[in-house]
Amino acid sequence: MSFLTDLTLGRYFPTGSPVHRLDPRVKMVGAMALLVTVLVTQSAAAYAFLTVALVALVVLARLSAGFLWRNLASLKWLLIIVFVMHGLLTPGTPLVAFLPWLTREGLLVGGVFAWRVGLMVSVATVLTATTSPVDLGDGIERLLGPFERFGLPVHELAMVSVIALRFVPTLLDEAGRIIKAQMGRGASFEGGLVARARSAVPILVPLFASAFRRADDLALAMDARCYRGAAGRTKYIELALDGDDAVGFLVVGLIVACTIAISSLL
């Protein structure tokens, strides 16, 4: 159950770095550009370049050295499943004679796809780690603002997205407390796959109850503050692009261009 404490997706780490001070719209557009780049490229060399760029970005954001590693380690079972499934389902040369379904080509493809999933998760993690939930909401609302004329409830959509993202670390912390409480009562979370599945029941039931209670408390708090949506609301801080944001756009553009060039050449 260590993944509950190691998972950093959705958590905000204020360090006051230059990355943190960028406009949230720059970081969101940059993250989307990097995600699309990961999807359209399948070169190991391009992924290696993106990995180095992400590590440099983490260092620039003044995050801990093992930030990306801990997050990926918490998702190791997902990455292993992606790796093994491609190894079993991709035709090619069998790796060993007694396992004809496990092919060398499949393991190679599985490694690339697992690497791709890790990069996508890492990009999203860096975005949430360097952007506060409030800034994320403002960025989403400003980016989707043009669609408001077509009837899209932009403000409500941004608010729901930010609340859902903000509740991820809260629920993970709550699950950690529940696990410790159950272990204090003698519960065991060790054993095989079936035993672990059964031991998840005393965690999920109180976790769902806690989630519904928190949602009800949030709804009551918003109602008590006379929240009525975007009508008549103003912003305390208005987002504005500056020179640092232009540099951020340029850096992301260079990373995307170099990644595509490496993918096409190698």
C-alpha cells in the first residue's frame, strides 16, 4: 500500500521556482503539447530526449531528486501489465521455447509503450506539482472561454475539474489513515492477489463513506457562501502573459521540435 504515499499526481509542491511563476495557461498548453508529442512519436531516442528534458524541468522547478521516480514506482504494476501484455500479444520470435507467446519483438514494443505511459504520467505530475488548484481552475476557464458563446458551462467545468483533481491527494491521505487504523485493529494486507483483494473491502467502504461526507460538506459550504456559479463573479488576480511566459512557450516549442526531429531521423 506504499503507492498511496508515493503517488504525487495531483499534489502541489510550492517551491517558488521559475516554473511555478509561469502563467498556468502556458504550463497547460505546454503539457498538452508534450503529451501529443509522446503520442505521435514511437522512437526510443525521442523518448530518451524527453526523459532528459523532464528531469531538467524537475530540477528547474526545485522539486526533489526522486520526485519522478517515486511517482512511477507507485504505478509499477500498471507499467508491468503494459509491458507483459505487449510481450504476449505481439507476434514475433519466441523469447524461450516453452513460452511461444512471449516474443522478443513484443517485449521491445512493450518496453516502448511502458516508457510512453511513464512519460505521459510524469508530464501530468509535473503540471500539477507546479500549478496550484486555483491557478489550474483559472487557466482552464480562460482557455475554454471562447466556447462559452456556444453554451458550454466553462466556469462550472473548470470548477468541477479542479475539485476532482484536488480531492485525489486528499482521498489518498484518507486511505493511508484508514489502512493504519485497520492495521491497528489487527487487519493484514499481505498475501496473494486474492487475499489482497479481500483486504481492500475494509478500506474501500470507509473511504467511499468519507468521500461522500466530504462532498456533502463542500456542497453545504458553497451553499452557505451563496455560490451561484459564474454569474456576477470577478477575479482577484487577472492572468496576464509576460516575457517569462514567452520564454516558456519557446522552450516547450524547442523540446517538441527536437523530439519530432529525433524521432524522424532515428
